[in-house]
Amino acid sequence: MDGFPILSLITFLPIVGLVIVLSLPKEKAQTVRITTLVITSIQVILAVILLANYNYGLAGINDPNSFQFVEKFRWIEIPGISWIGTIKIDYFLGVDGLSMPMVLLTALITFIATLSSWKIDKSVKGYFALFLLLDTAMMGVFVSLDFFLFYVFWELMLLPMYFLIGIWGGPRKEYAAIKFFIYTLVGSVFMLLVMIGLYFSTKEILPDGSSAYTFNMLAMMNPHNYVSTGILSPLNPSNLRFIAYIALFAGFAIKIPMFPFHTWLPDAHVEAPTPISVILAGVLLKMGTYGILRISFPIFPNITRELMWYIALFGMINIIYGALVALAQKDFKKLIAYSSVSHMGYVLLGMASLTSVGINGAVFQMFNHGTITAMLFLSVGVIYDRAHTRGIYEFGGLANQMPVYTGFVTVAFFAAIGLPSMSGFISEAMVFLGSFGTEVIRTLAIISTLGILLGAAYMLWTLQRIFFGKLNEKWANLPDLDLREYVMLVPLAIVVIFLGIYPSAMLNIMNTSVKHLVDFLAVNAHHISTTISAL
Amino acid sequence: MSEITLVNLSLIILLLPIIGFTVVIFFGKRFFKIFWFEIAMIGIAFVLASIILFVRLTTYVDAAPIVFQFTWINFGNLPLLGHLTIDLGVKIDNMAAIMMVVVTLISFLVHIYSLGYMKGDPRFTRYYSYLGIFSFSMLGIVLTHNLLMMYIFWELVGLSSYLLIGFWYEKKSAADAGKKAFLTNRVGDIGMFLGILILFTNYHTFTFDTIFHSIAGGHLPFDSGAWLTATGILLFMGAVGKSAQFPLHVWLPDAMEGPTPVSALIHAATMVAAGVYMIARIFPMLTADALLVIALVGGFTSFLAATIAITQNDIKKVLAYSTISQLGYMVMAMGVGAYAYGFFHLVTHAWFKALLFLGSGSVIQAMHHEQDIREMGGLRKKLPITYYTFLTATLAISGVPFFSGFLSKDGLLLGTYAFASLTGHVLIPIFGFTVVILTAFYMFRLVIITFHGEPRNIEKYNHAHESPKVMTIPLIVLAVLSFFFWYTGNPFSGESGWFISKWIHTPHSVVPDSLRFNFMRSTAEASAHLENAHEVITHSPMYMEALHHSHYPAMIISILFAGLGILLAYVIYQWKKVDPDKLAERYSWLYKFSLNKWYFDELYQATFVAGTLGLGKVLAWFDTYIVDGIVNGTAWVTRKVSEFSGLFDTYVVDGLVNFTAFFSGFVGLGLKKIQTGRVQTYVVFAVLSILILLLILRPF
């Protein structure tokens, strides 16, 4: 694979699709759909090629030499403007064990979401153009190793998402879209601040021996690269670095979404069309936790260590609070949205453990939540398409009317409950093994196990209310799944069950990197702490 | 037969039912009578399990357990932990071999029986696939050599139980019962899971033997005996859920909503016994305190359930409470250290309780799905095979000599008697022996009301007829298995039989001496004196002596009490010397307390269920009006500020381009115009903010 820019290809392929879609006449809706499907299928194939050529033994994280499929060249170079110096921004892509699962997830979910978008017939061209733009943005976030580039993709994602909810959404789409937009934008502002602060604190040694400010994330992870007077240098005695950490974390936390920043999520989900919900829950939420692992943790290892209890605390709140609120929901989609809040809590809890098992669990949970929640939202879509309502209490007895659909929903629900033999169990169990094993957050882990019970409670109750009991005569004509819906659900179900039985298939991809991350955090947290106390 | 052959056979046995499940669930609609495939799978599994049992009990009877394991997840070398892997594996000892046969045979018989019982059900094929996934999960629990795999299959039996209890999900009560079973079990599972977390945190493995080895080496969880006790009790919580022990017993009676053969297989003979099996598996690491808790919970449960069983009128409910009560016996036996008898009772109970349920199924079908015994009566003549097999099982469960139940029950009661004489915990044998009377009483009450006397509902009686052969043959097989001669040559002594003396040995305790009961301490002299090395460690000579002394008193009391219970039932229900209704009236408070199951359901509903749902509602309100209210409020305030600054900009500041105006304009743009969705605004905003930041952050 040497020299072949496969990451650029997988990232910008949708832009090619976008151009094609835009150049097609408005009437050719079907061609637009097929184009998108072809593009996303190629993306899946590229992801598989990536996986096939992926070296499981390389760690990545902070070491540019062990990143894979790296592409790096100078992207922007603005000659010196007084005190700022020369601005040099790299186009720097690469994957390691943290990003590889996310790339696979993005490719898979986008493909499924394309199928799910088939029935959208309101300005098809615009929809798929935005959809493809979103695709590029998401993929870009996961493969960028330059903070500036990361930020560009991060922001780029906002735009299509805003319109996809705001135009193709439900009755309160404007409200939901603007709420999503502003909320995420607030997070971005925090991130921007920190990014610029870091930029002016880090100098990278260039090949010619000179040094320059840099947006390179990997350079920011190395304490030796900091300018001693830099605003966010570990040597800076002020607590700016601490504030920066909080700000950056808040930026990511909004995306996860972490309590109390989560209220945009139920609104966005309820109003978004099904495929957008699938992408939102399946991929976008992971950008928050991914950002924390990719950026916050390795750049601020000592502060991460100091705050791990709080991260775990918010994880716990997400798990319990999300589950309890889900229990009270009467709208099927809103219930699933709150279940996402609950399930993303496991990711926070796992990463807060700062152990190999816990962080492996967290990353695995990110992937699993992506596939499982995608199934859940697709299931909501199936019933909404047919009945045009999502009220849990309006259904009942669908099990006999739509047996195959019931089967898939049951699989999805039990996967969400964390039933062994499905992927969610492995990641949740690992999160608990890791967090319980870390003394600082043990109590929080113990309380969080209540989530296992509450999760089962709202899921089984919902299953009963929708599928069991007597059939409401109103729904006596609902057809079972059609072929397209099969094609959407079957791959996800296979992935969920396969990874439940053979989790190593995914864990081996991430394990080397996670292990390295944990070592790196421990060593650097110690290093920085001793440096500071030596001052 | 070599060890590896046995391992391979056991893995084949494990996989056969899941293959059956997969084939039946996916091809159920395409192929006619595909359920025969599942029946064949479980039949083969039974044959193979019998082979394993035979080989194990002949060639390997005193050999160490046969263990096979493989790495499932490999974390590689980790700091502090070393090389961390998660292994799965099987462990075949005598106990597992016996359990495999129990599970596969009862499962097979239930498969056959269901051909008759479930005939004509619209989801007949799916029913068989569920039986397959259940058998698979149950065999996994039996075979596992580690706690994680036990937990995995533990949850999977929970799933199959959920699916089968709610099999007739059109009925709300059935769907409710399935949900209740799953959730109640999850409460226990949380405890079990925490126990597993403690063990993994300390030993970095899930494998029983490795954990035991570390504990024996003096490495206690968090270096504390209290934590070891806590771990034991937490793991036991899993058993409390699965084996329906107080306070989580409430799900099992409701589980009777499932088809009756399922009740026989899952909720009487096998799955509910998994809790006891689990206690047996973790037995070596249980401290005295943990064992005492287990014994008390088991004893109390057996008493509680028996007092409820005496007033129930639903034939399956009586049997359900009887099951809870008998499971309490097994748990209690484990708790007092009568390990072998606890497992012995598990096995004998599996046959006769499966028989009772299948018998009740035969009655229910004959009565056209009537389950109320007050509608029955006189069925002896109509259903002779059902009657005599049912009677056999009743004699067995009541503890009448010559039947299997007598041997195991007598043994475990003896254990409680000896235990009390050594430790002073007399409450435990009091529970144990009281339950003997109650058991004999409610079982004979059931038999007499159902089968003896005159029919109470003539119409239903006239339509009743004996079940077909597919249903009666399993009954006969199980009845034969309920006699003593499978376990011992002497019908009055289980102790001298091969089951107790040769097959099942109490394992070594690995708990430090200071945490054991006095009578379980190992002493150098004791080791030298006794021949049987297995018993040395766990039971001191003191215990053996106490057992010896208790032997006859315990047996005599047990036989007398059983006779008393039977006599009472005859006096009241057969000879009608005492009017039960008048009794109920006179002690109406007690009667109602028993009839209403001590009001546990009402209590839990009012506290836990209502509490959780209420908390959910409160938090949902909080989420909508407070958390989101703050968000919307902030947005509102910002909008007002931005409107104000917009006005300020227009009217107060005269067009001079200065920083203030620029900034408020920016606020106005950023927060007001963004809502128009203009992309350009947004881009300008981003660029400007970068510029401002560059200015602010300029190094001085």
C-alpha cells in the first residue's frame, strides 16, 4: 500500500460522488440514489482493503512512524506575519488502533444509511449531496492527525447535518436543527480556543533543524515540544492548561453527549429522518469520545489522571440517568435516543479507568454502540414508515403481524441490553472490568452496574408494549420487512453477533494502540507531574 | 477413551442443540416438520452424554477433572498484570458428567412430550428452536471451567427462559411474567457480576481452579477475609436469582405462564438448579460466614415457599412453590456443608419434579386447560398412568423410603442436624424438618384433590382421557428414575450408595483456616487418620462424628414427619374429618397471608417497581423542564442580548468602525443570523473568531 493515498481516497471519494450527484439533472432521482450507493459501497470495499493491509502490531497514538497509511505534506504555508511567524499547516492523515475501528464503522453505517435513505423523495439531489458531504466530514475526522485538519472536518460535518435535519426532518425540525447546530458550535468554539492555544505553545522541529509552531497533534503530545513560555505549556505555572482541558473536554462532551449537555440529542433524533438518526447515533456521537481519546488524553495526560474520577462520574450519571429517563419515554425514538445517552456513558466510564481493558472496552463499545443503535433506529424507522407514528402505547401485538421484524428488533434489543453472545456484552463487561479494577473509580463502577438492570427494564418493557399482547386492529395491514430492509438489518445483525462470539476480531485491531496509549499516559502523566513539582 | 476424546464429545454435545436451534429457526418455514431435526440433535446429545458419563464413572471416577481451555481474548503483556488473556474452557468431572445426562435426558423427554402437549400450536416449530437454545445454554453452564463463561450461559438461559415463559405472548400475563423473570434475575446477576469483577480484579482470571489456587496460596481478594466472604455472597446472589431464593423468589411462580413442558424442563429440573450447581462450583472458596448466609437463605426459602404451597389452588402454582422450597433445601445443604447431598438432591429432584410437572401437564390437557384443582377430582380412573407416575413422584418428594427423594432429603437434613449440633444454628434444621411435614402435606393434598374422591366438574371430567403415548412414556421413564436403586443398594442409606461414596466428593476448601467453621478446619492429625483424602480438608473428625450421631435421630424424625404430613392431608382431604374451609376461616389471617404469598408481589410492586418508574418520570420531567429549560433559557437570553446589542449598534454607536461595534455586531450576526441558515455568516464568524483569538493570545 506504500505511497497509495488510500485514506484520502476513502475520505474524498464522497466528494467525487457529490460532484456527480450535483451534475445530474434533478429528475434522475434514482440515478442519484444509485450513485450514492455505489460510492458508499466502494467506501466499504476500501475500508475492507484498509483492514486487510492493516498491521496489528503497530501502535500509533503519539508515534508518527507507527501510524499506518500515512499521508503527510505541507498544506498551508503563510510566510511570517510579525509575531505569529510562519503558519505551516500539514495535511496529515493516518490510522492506528483507535481510528481503524471508527473508519470501519463509518463506512458500514454510511452504507446502511444510504439504503435507509432510499425512500426519501423530497429534493433527492440536495439530500444526497449533503449526505455525501457529511460522509467526507466524518471520515476526515477519524483519519486526521493534524489538529487544524481535524477541526476543519469537525466543522464541515455541522453544515450538512444542520440542513439534513432542518429540511428533511419532522414537525419541529427547525428547532431541532438550530439547537443541534448552536450546541455543537459552542463546543467547537471551545475546541478552537484550545487548538490555537496549543498551536502557540508547541514547536515542532523541522527537518532543516529550525522549529515552527505546529498543529500536529502528535507533536502536541510530546512535552519536550512545548515552548516553555507557551500559554498551554506544561511548564506554565498558571492553571490555563487545566482550563483548556475542561474547555476541550466540554467541546467533546457536547457531542457524546454527556449529561448535562445531552438535551439536543433527543430533539435532534426525534426530528431527524431515519438515516440521519442512524448516522447521528451510529457515527457522530463517537466523534466526541474519539476526540477525547485521540486529543484530550494524550495531550493532557496529567490532568486526565487528576480528573479521571469526574469523567467516570459523568459516565455513571449518563448510564443511570439516561436509562431512568428512557424508562419514562412514550415515543419509541426518544426512548432509543436516551438509551444512547445511557450507552455512551459506558464509553466514558471505560476510558476513565485508564487501564488497557477499560479503554479497549470503551473503544469497542463505541463500535458496538454504533452498530447496535443503528439497528435500533432502523427498527424505529421501519415501524414509522408503515404506521406514521412512534407512540409506544399505540402499538401492541405486532409480533404476529410482523414476525421477521420482531425477530430483528429482539436481536437489537437484547444486544442493547448487553446479552452475552452479542458484541455489546463484551464491551460493557470490559468497561466494568477496567473501571472496577481501578481503585479510584471503583465505587462509581459498582453504582453503574445498576445500568445493566435498568437497561433491561426499559428495553423489555418496550418490547412488550410494541410487540406482545393483542394486535391493535389498526395495524392489521402492516407488511413485514421488505428486501431493502433486510439488506439494511442483516449485515448489522451479523456484525453484532459475530463480534459477540469472536470479539478478538475487533479487539486485536485496537489492542496494541490502546496498550500503548495507557503506557504513554502513565509515563507522561508522571513525567509532567514531576517536571511541574520540580519547578 | 482418552481425555481429549471426552472433551471433543462434550463440545459436540454443547454444539448439537445450538445447531438444532439455528436450523429450525431459519428453515422452520421452508421445511415440513423440521422440528424433528432438533429432537434428533438432543437425542444424539443424550446418547453422547451417557457415553461420557459411563467413561467418566468407570475409567476416570477418581481422576482429576478433565480440563480443556483456549484463549478467547488476548490482551498481551500489560504493566503490573503480566500476560492477560481471557480463556474459555470446559471442565468435565463426575458432577458435570452427571449433570449433562440429567439435562440432555430431561430435555429429550420434554422434546418428545411436547409433540403431544404442544400439538396444534401455531408456533410449534419455533417452540422447538427455543428448546434448542435453552439446552445449549444450560449445557454451557454445566461444562464451564470458568466464571465468565458461566455468566455468559447464565444470561443465555435467562434469555431462553424469557422467550419460553412469554411463549404465549398474546396473553399479557405471560409477557409480564417473562419480563419479570428476566429482570428479577438481573438483580441477582448484578451481584454475581460484581463478585466476578472482584475476582478478576484480584486474580486476573475467571478460571475456577486458578482462583482457588491463589486463595489457597493465601492471596485473598483485596487481602481481606471480609472481601472473600463478600465475594462469596455476591456470587451467591446470582444463585438467589436463578434458583428463585428469597428475596428474589417472586419470578418463579409467575413463570408458570409458560407451556407446562417448559416449566418441567427449565423451571423445575434444570435451569433453576443452575444456581445450586454454581454454588457447588464455587464451594471451595466460600467462607464460614458466606456459608451461613447461604444456609439461612436456603432454609428460610424452603420454609417460606412451603407455607405458601399449602393453600394454592392452581396445580402448577403448588408445584412452583414446591420447587422453590426444594431448591431452598439444596441451597441450605450447600450452606451447611452437606455438599454431596445438596447435589444429590438436585439430581433426584430433577427427575421427580420434571415428572410432577409433566404429570400436571397431562392433567391440564385432559381437563382442557383447566389448572384449578377445585375443578378436578376423581381423575385417578380417567388418567391411570398419569396418576400412578404422579403418585410415585409425590412419594419421592415427600421423602418416603424406597424412593430417591428420601435418600437425598434424609442426607441433607442429616447435614443440617449435624451442622446445628456443632455450630448451634438450630434454626436451620428447624426449617428443614418443618418443611418435611409441609411438603408431604401439600403434595398429598394436591394428589388427593386432583385424583381422588368424586369429580367436581362432571362435564370436564367426562371429556377427560389419558394422554397419548408420546406424553405417557416420558412419565413412565421419569417415574422409574424416581426410585432408590439408581443411587444405592440400601434404600435406607444414601451414604453407603455409590452416588455419595464413589461419585461425588466434597471438594477441598481453599479458605484460610481462620475463616472456616471450626468443624471444617484441617488438622494434621485428621489428615493422618482418615483414608479419604477428599474429606479430610473439608470435614474434620468432629463433623464426621456429629454426622454419625445424628444419623438415626435425623432419619427417624424425617420419616415420622413425612408420615405426619401425609396423614394430615388424608385426614383433611380424603377422609374429610376436618373441614379445610373452617380451618381457613378460623385462622383467616394466616390463611390469607399464605394464599397471598406473604404479599411479596404487592410489596415489591409498591416499592421497587413503582419507585423506579416514578423516579424515571421525575427525571424525565427534570430533563425536559430543568436541564433543557436551562438550555432554552440560555438561548432566549442570548437572543435578547443580541437583539439589544443590535439596537445599540444601530442607534447609539454612530457608524464608526471600532472594536465595540464590531464585537456586538459579531454577536448579533453569530447568534441571530445563524438561524437564517446562511453559510456565509458562519464562515465569517469562524474567520473573525480566529483573528480575535490571534490578537488576544499574542505573546507579550
